[in-house]
Amino acid sequence: MQGLIDRLTALLSDGTVARVIGWKKGDMAYNPEPHMFETAESLKDFVYDGFCGANLSKMMIEASKLEGKTAVCLKPCDTYSFNQLIREHRVVRENAYIIGVGCRGKLDIEKIKKGNKGITSISGTELDGSDDIKIETIYGDKNISYKDALLDRCHVCKGKDHMIFDEVWGESKDTADQERFAEVEKIEAMTPEEKFAFFRNELSKCIRCNACRNVCPACSCRKCIFDNTKFDAQQKANVVSFEERMFHIIRAFHVAGRCTDCGECSRVCPEGIPLHLFNRKFIKDIDKFYGEFQAGKDPEAQSPLTDFTFEDIEPGERG
Amino acid sequence: MYKIAIKDLNTLFSKIAEEQELILPIKKAGQYNFGVYEEGCDIDGILTNKTVKSGKDAFFPQFETLYNVRKKITPADELENGEEAANTKIRTKLTIEAEALKDKDFVIFGMRACDVKGVEVLDQVFLTDPVDNYYKARREHGIIVALACHEPEESCFCTVFGIDPADPSKSKADVATWIVGEELCWKPITEKGEALTKKIESLLASADDSAVDAEIANITSIMDKLPNTKLSLEGWGKGKTDEKFNSDVWQKIYTPCLGCGTCTFVCPTCQCYDIKDYTTKDGIQRYRCWDSCMYSDFTLMAGGQNRTSQVQRFRQRFMHKLVYFPDRYDMYSCVGCGRCVDKCPQSLNIVKVIKAFENEQKEAGANV
């Protein structure tokens, strides 16, 4: 990590960039926060470890408007989001200096906390850390394997390559060990009643905090339709039980074809709702109906849902 | 003091639920949230896991209807007077049906000392003039059975606000309970608590008051070891508005804030709400729902006021908890439950805010 800090310090000092978007050390073992560093001195608080799961590409929307270049640390999967934001003209490529940071998968603190309360320290989560991480708690210490504590999204990793970067720091690892669409297929195999029960059970937990929307790089509208005060419904409460489903389904439709499957929605949900499943179902269907497509792979590529071709599937056809 | 074997808790819950509604933490789709007890609901792990939301909903639900306005239009041919029949305004009758106030007792089991203190915070707002009838009715009918925190977590810091998680009998709860080995100790505190205990006495065995001493000592020593319980509130509280409001620390720390409502919705003390009309098929449903000072439309006025940037919204939340509320009610409106610490998507929280100001002070001191 010191190598990365040194490099960022150099970039700031020689004037290549005016600021750095990265992660700042937390006050606990596992809570670094996204941060904009403006001085070389402040980089002493920079951190990059297994808990830096946050996708920083969306912060470039605001940073693009600032004077000078911004160095932004992006993991391989974050670069897909960045490309998609370029395609949607929400970030300015020239204003970003992309450090493609290596990644060996990021950790899910909720998984670690299960059975480990009172955590005082977690070690070995750095990029060059060990296969096992050491968890110290006031109730006792434990070692668990890094792999077992990965975020679900890392088990369907899109690969170790950065789709866009100015330079790369650190080695990445492809952590995929599960079929990307296995969860979706499991739901597809359910009867309509079972599907409805599954989603109702999950979505009834929704507290309408909008964290999924606000963190989502595809949700970059300047003003969200749900924030419209002329609305009868509220963006902050489910007026009728139908609404808790409606909000998430509308959002999934809105990001269809643009969602890169970065998994931030599920990572931030305070109620642990597997929101990515909606998006992944759309991705699976797009692949099937329009040919394989990965949003954010290539900012110049045509998008299946916004570009018309005569081969397009007709409404009502199921392929 | 009474006790019951933890393995018999389902029998106890079922007995309580026979006579009144019982609200308790329930495990659903992997998460713990307060909900209404039903036969067969999953209560595995509810004694030791923190709920996502605090149980505040039992007294102040996230969404509630205040009243319904219904429109009835008498068909023209039912009116004898032709002139009346031709006038739609005359034919339209509006009726207003106020939502009934809570009129039955209910029990809420499993709130922690911090959650109960949270209710005390809400009391300041809703039970003082003008009294909120909907809230008052729920408070009068609610019987709080609080549970001592058997396994406090690293995000907990209630002791900073003078709350004792080891002994809920010091809180405003009606009954205090403790996990002691394989048993749950049960101690009624108020009249309401005594009355509830009487109803379930057949399931309880008597126990000595000292049965919980070891558990209290144990929890107290755990709290001492937790990282956030040493937090200092120096510089916060009454009369600090100008100093804190005008600080440039806010600008330095707010940037990662997504402006989502997670912290406000999992908070046991956030009490801001919005009132809106929902047009239904035959009228209007006036409802209120929790609002969040993190949202861009919070207290939005026609002229585009009140707070126009996220840094102002961010500042508002913490100033409210740590300065404005103490100014007005002589108590902090943070209870140190740690839910925002656990749940903020960007890992920002009130502890980090307090620490950031503390660091700033230290640095300023060093530079003098």
C-alpha cells in the first residue's frame, strides 16, 4: 500500500493531478470511507485493503466539474462503471487520471460479523495479505479464510483486467468461482407463486432509505423521478405494500442495459436485500435476446436497448 | 424477580400474544427486525442480535394514515329537485374519517436500554405541547419489556450518553429482562409491568434478585473494552450552536455522504416526518411518514429553501442530535445504539463526526 501512497503523493506533488479520490482509514477495523484527498500530507490517512469495496467511479461526476485532473482509484469492476458514465456523458475522461488498483476480491463485513462480535482488529486484508485473515474480538480471536468472507459479487468476478486506466498499481486476481446466472436461474425455475413470495419476503424489509439508488453509478440522473414533490407517493415510505416492489422494479428497468452488475446496491442495503438479482435477470435476458453484452466494457459499443437493428426481437417474443 | 427457561420462550410469547399484540425482533430473510408475533415466526437468535431498525415503529410507525377523505356522488336520478340534480357540487358529499387511535394494550419485547432511551427522546417531542395523539395513544398502551445487552458490539457506545445497557431496570421500560445462562430473568418495574407479569405468572418461576448480578458485572466490563465507549462529548451540548454551526470541519468530512436516509431510518431517535395526501380511487388518504434531513426535499419550501446543499443537510443531522436537542430538551438525542455506525453505506457516522471535531480541536491547540 505504501507504494500506492508514494505514487499518489508524486502525482499530487508534480501537479499531474489536483486531488485524489480514494479511501480514508476508518476508526474501526473495517470501515474505511471514500474520500477526496487534496494535499499530499493528507494521504497519510489513505488506505487500501479488503474493506475498500466502495465503487468510487460515481464520485467522478462531481470531480469532473472541478478545476484540474482528479486521480481516482478504480478496481477492475469499477472501471466498467466508469466507462458507462463516459458513455452517458456524466464524467469527463480527460479530467480523470485513473489508477487501476489491483483487487483480490473485497470483503463482506456482514459475513465476518456473523459469529464475530466485538471486533477490535482485522489483519491480513491488504492486497498482498494472506489467504487467511485474523479477526480479534473482545470475545476471542479467530482466523477465517479471505475467500469465505468475500462479497457475493466477487464470486462472479468479471475478471482481473481494468477496462480503462492510465496506470495500474498492484496485481489483480479473478475471484470468480460461481456461475454468474446461477442465482437468477434458481429463481426462474420457481413457480410464479414462489417467485412472488420470494420477492415479497425480501422487499418487505425495504425501509426506502434509497441507499441502493444513491450509490448506484447507473442512477446518475440530476433529479430522480422519485424525488419529485408533485408525486402523490413518497420516495421515503411505502404508502401501499405494492410500492415497495414498484420502486425497485422501476429502478431495475431504468438501469437495464446500463447496469454493469457492480453489486453496490446489494452491498449497501441495510436490510441485506439481494437487489442485484433484478439487474442480473435483465442482463441475462439482454444476453439472450440481443446477444452477449457487458455494459461498460467498451464505452463506444452500441447498447442493445437504445440502438435499433432489424434483427431486434419483437415485443412479446420470448426467444 | 422471576425467571423462565430460554427454551420455553416461545410458550411465553405465545401466551402473551393470546391476550394482546406482541411485537418483538423476528428473523426474516436473514435480518432481525421488530414485527408482530405470529405462531411459527422465526425467533432464532433474537436475544443476542441487534435489529436493523430500533423498534421505534411500535410507537411512531414509518408510515401511518391520519385520516381518509371519501367522496360520494349521489346519482342524479336519486334527487327529486332537478336543479340540485344538475349541480355536481351539491351531489358530491365529502366525509372525513379519522384513523382510530390505538386503544388496545400491546407488548414490545426485546428493546435494549438504548432503544428505550430513544423512546424517551421521542416523548420530549410528541408528548409536550402540542401533544401528538397518535403517539400518545401508543405510548399509553405499549408495555415495554427491555432486554439487557448480553453481547454488546463494537459499534455500541450508549454508555457515553449515560445509558446502562447492563441494567434496563434503570430505564423507562416496564419490565427488565436478562439472559442468565439458559434462563431469562424477568423483573417487573412499573405497574404496567406488574400487570403483565401477573398474566403470565404461571409460566414463571421465582428467582433471587442477585441472579442477574454476574450478568450485569459482565456486561459492564465488556462495555469498558469497547472502542467507542471512551468517546468524549466535550464541546457539544447546550449553547454550542454558533461555534459548531460555523466550523469548517463539516466541509471537510461530509463529501462521502450519499444523501440516502439509512442513518435516519435506522435511528431510534430521528423523529422528523412529512405529511402528504395520496389520491385514492374515491378520495384522499392523508398520511404521514418518516422524513430524512438527508433528503433533498426535506422541509423544501416554494422558494427553494431550506437547505440547498448536502453539507448543510449533513450538518443539520448532527447539530440536531448533539446541539439543538440538548438546547431545547436538556438531553442528547443520540443514544449510542451504533446502528448508523453499522449501516452507513459510506462508513460515515456520528462517532466519526465527534472524533473529527475532537481532532480539529487538538490540531488547533497544537498550532497555538
